[in-house]
Amino acid sequence: MAVGSMLFQLAQVAGQTAGQAAAPAPVAGKSLWDYVLDGGFLGFVLIGLSVFALTLMIRNVLAIREQRLAPGEVLDAIEEKFREGKFRDVEKMCKADDAPYAAKIVGKALSRCLNSPYGMMEFRTAVEDAAADETDRLHRMNDWIGILAAIGPMLGLLGTVIGMIGAFSTIGSMTGAQRSNQLATFMSMALVNTAQGLVVAIPCTVAFAIFRRKIDAIVSKIGSRLERLNTIAQAKPGSMPAKKAAEVA
């Protein structure tokens, strides 16, 4: 009996060991790089676009700042020369290559006024025209982010369509385990490209809106400051050419 009991226990242990050996080994999870590879060529294109978009965002954060576009010390110096009536000096100062946004507006406006028969009488109109031109340049800095926000989902959708075409082709042309593997590959490509397109588009859309509002806010604030220059210019005796002053009189 003791021998039989021992043999029965050994059989149980052997069965458990065999069952454990027959159990399938756990499949290791996919890494982020594996998902990137699943996206194929378009996946790498979308990654490149995301890096480019990040570079543009960093540039805009550094460039679209009030202190950079309209430094207080520069505007103070311009206002002081306006009070002294030194419009030519202001024009030269504002035409420098490294002149900030606000100074370029003043420089263009003064160039127009100083060569116009109406003189500083049309300073406000000249400022508005120059500001529209310079503001358009600012918005063009931001436009690339908007373009990437539109391109990202389109490229992602293209990758999705390619993956779905491959999946349906696999269903019709393969059988067995090979079909399952290929089907999983193409479905993964479709979904990864969709996700990558959204990863590019969502931050770009948000950043584009934020920078656009920031530009508008800064431009509005600068406009209020330039209106003070117009008031000073109109109060100067030399703001109107002598010929025009005589005609008005």
C-alpha cells in the first residue's frame, strides 16, 4: 500500500510538471519602437513632421513676445524724438536691420509721411498700412503650424487607407496562420498611422490658435502705443508742410 501511494503521488507531480511545461509562454508586450515600425514609411514621415512642428513652436515662443516685438526702451526713445520733432532721426533708427516689429511700422510710416505733400497729417493712415503689412509677416510665422495641423490627419488617413487595402487584400489571398499574421500587420499599420496623424494635428491646432491670439493681443497693445505717437506728431508745428498749411489757412 505504501508503495502504491508513493507511485500515485509521483504520478500527480509528473502530471503537474507536464501541464506547466505544456502551458504557452507569455508573449512579451510590444515596445514603442515596435509600434513606430508598424506605421511604415508614412509613420516616419509623421514623426519628422512632429519634430518640425515642435521646432516651429519653440521658435514662436521665443519670437512672439511683446518685449521682443515692441521693447519698451525702443518705444520710449522713439516717443522722445517725436516730442523733439526729430522725425528723420527716428526714420533712420527704425530702418535698421535689427529693428523690432513696432519700430519697423514707425519707420515705414515715417518714410511715407516725410515724402508726402501731406506730411505727418497722414501718419495714422501710414501706420495702419504699415502695421497691416508687418502683422501679416507675423502671422506667416504661425501659418506653418496651421499647415502641419491640416497635413497631419491627411497623412494619417492615407496610412489608414493603405493599411485597410492591405488587410482586405490579405483576407482574399491568404489562408491559415499566415493570413492572421498579415492581417494583424496591416491593421496595426492603419491604426498606428491614424494615431500618429492625430498626435501631429492636435498640438498644432492648439498651438496655432494660441499664437494667433497672442499676436492679435500684442498688435492691439502696440497700436495703442503708436496712437500716442500720432497725437504727438499732429501737435508739432512742422507736422504739415508749409504749402499745405497755407492752403488750409
